[in-house]
Amino acid sequence: MSRDDVEIRAYRPGDEHRILETFNLVFREVCGAGYVDRTMAHWAWQYLHNPVGHRISLAIAKDGTVASQYAGVPMLADTPWGPQRFVHAVDSMTHPAFRQGLQKQALFLQVGADYAAQCLVVGEAMCFGFPVDMAYRIGQRYLQYHLLGTVDYLVRDRSLPPPVADATIRCERSTRLPLDLDPLWAKVRADKQCLIRRDHRFLQWRYIDHPDANHYEVWTARRGDALLGLCVLRADQGLVPDALAIVDWLVPENDAAAAAALLAAATRRQHELGKLRLFTVLAPWSAETRTFVQHGFVPTPSATWLQRRLVHGIHLQGMTPSYLAQHWWYMLGDTDLA
């Protein structure tokens, strides 16, 4: 197939219908009988409703078929270089009819190159992702994927007693975000150098406005009227079997009592749901990792179930892989894995 057979370009309004056709065709094949088609509501939430926008490169065949896609979800990050945009690479795919032969395999690379060029033009500081093995091999060879590290999960077994909680702290589940969330975010932000901005706007989009918002449980910790911390749980994740996931966490690093109270609430919820494990993903160098380990979480290689690699492509002058490895704070909520 020659390049003349397709048009490689950025997303245009209306492309989403053919994108979903190819997406669902590809992922039905990959995921098998249990796959549930992605809906237009989910697609619109992830891309059109994202408060920071979207990054989508496509190869469009003459009949309108989306032959290939390389897409990303931009997020605002707070860094020592000021506010920057980080882009999480998601939903890369090629239609089965356009995969055969070396020329057709190169189509994905052409779309990936267009995606990377768009990121540079817009000035995104970094792209990152958790590619499957095949995408990682292709990306490492052709698309300048760089490995930051393989991912460990922090896993706590059901047999452990729950953390001891301060009786003056009240933990409650809520269907909405607290109005006083942003002052809590400011305290969390002050502890860290580099992370996705977890203010009310981001968390509202990420969890409350999600078309499957019932997947997420928002829990708050308060002493009196003061908001001490917040965490988000998800029971129906696909990373660790028979587990409840802590997908987001906002607790100041020096508030050990709030951390213990929220972990006690998460443990109670784990038992109520009958889950064998409680788990999360955190930057391994972080104060939160040390706190979780103190409460019985054990670093466990993701390869125990399915290995996940964290890769990056840096576009911001001055930002380095060693800086990211030591200072970039991340969680599952930054990704489409939860």
C-alpha cells in the first residue's frame, strides 16, 4: 500500500464515528469475548470534554475508514518550569485490513510521527504511556520511546488487620467532590515538585463526569469541618485479580493520621466487597510509598500478572529522565488503566 492510499492528519470533528468503528473492531479482536464496545459518550468524555483538550493523529482511507490512530490525553502538570502539558498516550491501533506487509506496518509509524510532530508544535512538555509489549518494541525502535522503569504495584493482603485510625477523623463516601478540595490540593502540591494538577476541575472531569462514574468511589477524611484528605477507589479494575484499587490519593505528606484513616476506610471497603487484595501504583521514591509500606503494602512486580512499563518522550528543555525518575509523582488516576 502506498502512502497515497490514506490521508494522515489530525482529528477533525465528525471523525469520532469512524474512530469508534475501528477501535471497537480492533479491541474486540484483542480482548476477546468479554470486551464491551466503547460508547460515544465515553469517547466524548475522554477527548472532547477533557478540560485540557486532546491529541489525535489519524490515517484515513479513501472510503473514510480509520486505518490507524495514535491518540493522547493531555493533562496540566505543575512543575519547576511552571505549568506544563503532559500527554498520556492511549488508544493506538491499526485496522486489521491495513496491517499486512512492511509498507502497511509502516502506516502506524507514520501516524505516530505525525502525533509526535503535533506535540512539538503545541509545546507539550512530555508524552508518557504504559504500552503493551508489541507497542513498546515498535515505539522503542521507531518512535523514541524511552523506558523510565517497569511498574511495581503496592499490594496489601486481606489477612492483615486494618490500620489503626484516629477516632477524631471521620471518613465518608461521597457522590460529589468537596467544595473545599482546592485548599487541600494546595497543601498536597506544596509537598511535591512535579505532578498532574489534581484540582477540582481535573478530578471532576476524571471521576465525577466519567460516563461510568459508578465505577469510582470518592472518600474524604475530615476532623470536624476541616478536609484532611481524599482518595478514590475502584473495584472493577483489570490489573490485579480480586483486588480493590486505590486510584487517587490527596493527603499531605506529614498527615500520618489522615493517611491511616483513609487506608482503614479502604481496608473496610475491601472486606465489604470481598476482595482478596488492596493495591495501588505510586512513584517508588515517594513519601506515600513509604507510608503505604508501613501499613502493610508490599511492592510487587506488575509482571506477577502482566508486566507494565512506564515510557516517556521529553520535549521540554531542562527536563531529564533522571529528574523524572526522582521527582515525578504519579498514580493510576493519571492513566487510562483505572
